[in-house]
Amino acid sequence: MRALRHSLTLIFCVLLVISCSSRNVIQMPSSNYGERVKSLVIHFTAIDYAKSVDALVKEGGLSAHYLVPESNDPSDPIGKPRVIQLVDENKRAWHAGKSYWQGRTGLNDHSIGIEIVNVPTCERDGQLGPSLAEHGNNRLCLFPDYDHKQIEVVIELAKDILARNPDIHPTAVVGHSDIAFDRKNDPGPRFPWYQLYQQGIGAWYDNDTLAHYWKQFNEQPASVGLIQAAFRAYGYGVVETGIKDSSTLNAVSAFQMHFLPWHVTGEPDSRTAAALFALLEKYFPASAENLLARYDKELQPSEAQVYEPKHGQIDTLVPDTEPTKRAFVTDRFAFKSYQGRGELIVEATEPTRAEIKVNGETLTLDQPFLPGTPYHYSLARRTRNGLNTLSVSQVEPSTAELRVTVPFPTLKDETAKYQQRFSAVDTLINQEVEAGFPGAVLLVVKDGAIIKRSAYGFARRYDENGQPLAMPQPMQTNTGFDLASNTKMFATTFALMRLVETGQLDVTKPIQYYLPEYQGDGREARRVSDLLSHKSGYAPEIPFHKPDNPLGPAFYSQDKQRTSELLITQVPFNIGNGLTTAYSDTNFMLLGLLVERITGLPLDQFCEEQLYTPLGLTHTRFNPLLKGHQHEEFAATELMGNTRGGRLDFPNIRTYTLQGEVHDEKAFHAMQGVAGHAGLFSTADDLAVMTQLLLNGGGYGNVQLFENSVLNAFIKPDNRFWSYGLGWRRAANGQNRWHFGPYASEQAFGHTGWTGTATVIDPALDLAVILLTNARHSPIVEDDDGNLQFTGKTFETGKYGSIVSLVYEAVLNR
């Protein structure tokens, strides 16, 4: 019987296949299905009837399901509104393009499109360049009223479409600008959406609800992030970034043209928020409830954890309230110092006695310590170079507490003791200055002291034509320099290390965690650390400042906001993530924006207020000429702006000798002088403080920017690409001899800058070398292959490695 049943089953299956092949299909309807059409999209053609027919009917153009002409169009032989079907509703018309609505992309696949003949007049602001989108924020458009007879036809057509497509929700009757707000503005603010709503077509808010929310948001405005989330909840393809980026402003304009046509400002104000929440309450009440709960929470005082900075390398209360069970661990500390230097500061909460030892020797101190009086004690007779020990015990009474502080080492000037040691490096640089090299400043830090500080040559030597000036400007030891890519380290990486210290940044997280709009084309896989170690896959640079850049006019920008948005959302990758390192300005331009997004401050303001000012650095600045400094304070760079001697040209190019203005074109033109990869100016002495801070493990004096553990995480070699840490370049056992010379230890790290700057920090020798040159302030020649070359870069001083090598020999060959 079992074999018989099996045979019958086979026969039945064969008959079923035969019946299917003859189209005799057996129907077994499922309860699990939906309609294909989910949206109705309204457009205007922006051209007359005849041109609309050409664009929508002829091969190679676009299409829509329906076209509705207007009355008295001279190009229309019939001259009255009517419904013209161009594509069957069951087929895919090409009307929406790149689009998004309520979680769906590519609305051509599941929408019906109606094109209405209506012709606005628009003018573009040509000064903003060809890369701008079509949206109305960048154009002045005059929108004519719609023909009322034409609208009557549209209403009847829409009713018919909705009757046949029950899955089109009222909120899914939208305009082209709603689904593609970054590039479209149709059907414009004159389209009578409310009239359609009165006929049962589309969505609209209730006036009483609108008034309620308007009063609420007038008294307590909603945050930009909340408004962005509300737009997303309603259906718009807005990414919550927390800032008023151009995409959000475009979405606001599209929404206002639809629901507030008398108030198209492009600003997410209280009226806009009120209309948006009134719609959500009516059509998506659960989303409205969740968003309002968030709104109430955001109005509450922040409960964010307060970061408590340390005011020295030791800054602690003793005795420890949670002592370890190990007998000789509690209330013992290590600190860095130098022989004959160092200070101990003690503050008490009540009259207190204690035994304090440094390097095993008990200090003779005035006791008891009295409250309200900080006690300062010199440790000059107790300290040694390197690691020192401190212990506190026998604190009495048992209720007492002492705050014990030991500041970080600060620099001493001992240049007079070492004048003869650096004769070889002095001879080389002076000989090259005699031969035409423009100038340099060299500063060397060793064991907490400045042992070399010299200026050579000229801050400004040549005129715009490459001829020697009759009265050249001498180089001074306090001359400021354009640090170029040393900006990456002493601004952006310093800022990132500080943010890791304060718990605001985790470099292992995806970039998208901090920049939500950083998505698509593999961006989601990139981590902050991939940018820092130059293995993200970006090309070396994107010359945004040039209309003819390799990515085309869409990537031309001399506006910081637009450049920023291109960096975050558009710049393509050159290779895959993590395959190799490719040194790229793009990485650090993005990291600079990351700092700005996390802190809510411009990069220059954060660095200058939170990093440099606490350290007492008054000459380390972005855009110094805008902050009270004069041209003469700085070493000059290129002779004729960015023209390479008149050989290059692009809009707004500078043609004068650059002095106190960042040379890098992307930083100057596309980022207004403040960028993560370039733009910082500083002096040798200011940099000496920052290099000593690094040698100290993250602090200087009473200021700690980051823990030594944070510094170690940034300077340690990448697991695969040893010549990079996180941001920092490394000596890498000789791989970077051109920069670090042949003697640098495996611990050495630093960076260089295109203008002619180099820094080396070598913890193994407690050594820092700062070489600042204006090598690019020199005539430009063409080599045999036609390549342009700055003559300053043909000298050893302009190539770094030889100077660094001679400095190491002066230090080591004692």
C-alpha cells in the first residue's frame, strides 16, 4: 500500500506540472499579502505641455503614470486640463528617482506618479558654484498659482487612484520634494494640499492641536535632534545628527511647502515643530507619545557624569577610603621628576599629622598641617631623574584627610650650558642658508630642559618673483610657523586624546556612532581608529577648492558647511577598509569634524580654550591673523600664494606671499582656515611645552590633559602597520629614517608638515626635537621631467632626517 500511495503521488505531481504548463493554474489564495502601491507622488513638470510630452514619452527620458495639462497652454493643441495616462499603474514609471518615504527607498517600485504641468521660474546663485543641489534653499524660485480646473481634474484622478489602491495611507500622499528634499522642490508651495485634504486626499493636522503644540514649543523649544527624529517618524528621510545640516534644512523647507505654505523659512522653528507633532498625534499617536516622552526628558537637568580633572601627576586624597588588601600598595605613588627639581603640595581637612617619604627618605615637614592652608615643599634635595616614589602613612587623627599633589615637570632653560655641543648642526644649517635656504628654528628638549634654541636665516627672504629681498626679515626664535600636517597631531589628535580621557570618545566605535549621517557604501564598517591609523581606504586628498577636482564639479566647495557634508556623506573610498595604510588628509578632516560634533564647539575654539590656554600657550592658534596677530610674527611660505609661480589657477586663488595664513588650499578655501589636517600655527617654545607634556605622560605643571594610558593607546604601533600609531607616526625600527634619523629608539613618535616642520618625541631618551622651517618659501623650478620643485626642499635642512640625526649625535656622543 505504501508503494501504491507513493506511485499515485508521483502521478498527481506529474499531472499538476502538466496542468501548470497549460496555464490551468490551481488557485489557493493566501491571507498574507499586500498591495504593491504604497504611495501617491505629486510632481510639477516645470516645463510646458509640449516639452513635458517630449520628456515623459520619448525614449531616453523620464516618465510618470499620469500627466495633467493646464488650461490655455499655447503648446497644448487641446488647451484644457485632462488625464493622460503614460504608464499602466501595474508597471514601474520613472518619476521618483532617488527617494525615501516611511522606510522605503526607490519609490518608483511602489508608487504612482502624477505630473502636473506647472512652470516656476528659478534663478541660481552662481557664486555658490555648480555643485549645489536643485533644492530651493540655493535658488530663488517664483511659483505660479495652479489652474483651479486643473486641480479639479487632479482631485478626481487622485480619488480614483486611492479607491483602487487601499494601502496608500493619507500620510503617503506626498510631493516629490517630500521624498527627495535634497534635490527637488515640486510641486511647490502653491500646490493646494489642504484643498485635496478636504476632498479626502492626503493628510492634514487639526488646528487646535497645532495651536497647542505651538504654544508648548514657543515656551520650551524642541531640540534639533528631536525634530529630526520626528521628521523621520512621519516619513522623511532625515538622519538625526543633532545639528541643522543642509539636508535637515531642505527637509524643513519641503515640509513647510506642504503643510505651512505661508511660512516657508527653511528653519525648524516652533511653527514647524507644532505642525509636525500635530500630524504625528493624528496619524502616528504611538510615535508622538514616545517623542514627547523624550522631549520631557530632554527638558530635565542633565545627569551626565562630571569629569574631575587631576591637577598634577599625583592629585589624590589620603588615606585611601578603599585600600587594597596588599600591605605595601595603599597610599604609595610614583611620579616623574628630575634631579634637584619637583614640588609637593599638601592640604588638610583638619589639623593633621602624617609621615611622608620620597624615594624612601622621610621628609621633615612643618606639622600639623592646618586646614585652609596649602603647604608647598621643594623636593629638590630628594628627587632623581626618572621615576620617583612617594608614600604617605600614619595619618592622624583617623578622621583626617590630606590632599597630596605633585605637579608634572615643567621646562627649564639650560641652553647656555650646551652652546658648543650642537656645532655640527649649526654649521650645516648656516651653510645651507648661505646657499639660499630660507630659514629655520631648531629647539631640543632633553631631560626636562631646553638645551638648544636657535634661529637661522630669514622668516621672509624672497619676493613674489623669487628674487632676494633688499631687506629680508630675520628669523627669530619666537617666529610662528604654519605647522601644516603637524596640525593633525597637536590639534586634532590632542583633542581626540582629551575626549578619550573625559569619556566622550571611544576610538573602537564606528564613526557612525558619532556622525549618524556617515552611512552607505561601507561607511558603517569604518571605526574612528581606522581614520586615525590611515587605513580607512580614502584617497590621499580631495581638492575641494578646485572645480576641476578628480571627483568632478559635485565635489567643488569653498564653503565649510558644504565641504563638511561632502566629507561625511559623499566622498568615496579608494580601496577597501583595513587593507593597507594610505596617508590621507581626508581622514583627519573627518576627525576634525568628529571633534566638533562631540564637543559642540568649532575645532579651533575647543583646542584653544580646552588645550592651549590651560597650558599657557599664547602663540598656538588657527587663523592667527583674525585673532590679533600680525603678518610679521610668522615665517612666510609660498611666494605667489598657491599659484606655483603663476602656473596654477582656480577661483579665489591667492597670488601674494603667504605669511600668517594657512598654506593648505583645502584648509584655507574649503574649511575657512580651520581643519583637522592643517591650519594650526605655533612657535618652537609652545611646541616644546606640548612635547614635554607628552614626555611627562599627558600633563604639564598642574594641568593634565590625559592619562598616560590614553597616550600609550595612541602612540603604540598598529598591529599590522608598525609605522603608524593612532595618528602619530613612529620611527618603526628605521622604516621612517627620512624623518626620525637613524638613532631614534623604537619608542619614538612624531610627525611632519608639508610646509617644512618636523617633530620627534623619544621617551626612551627623554628627548624631543622640534625643527621648524619655511622650506616652501623658496623659488620653484621644473626638473627634467617637468615636475615642479621648491628649491628649499632640495636642502638637507628641508628634508628633516639629517638635522634630526645630528641632534641625536650631539645628545648621545657626550
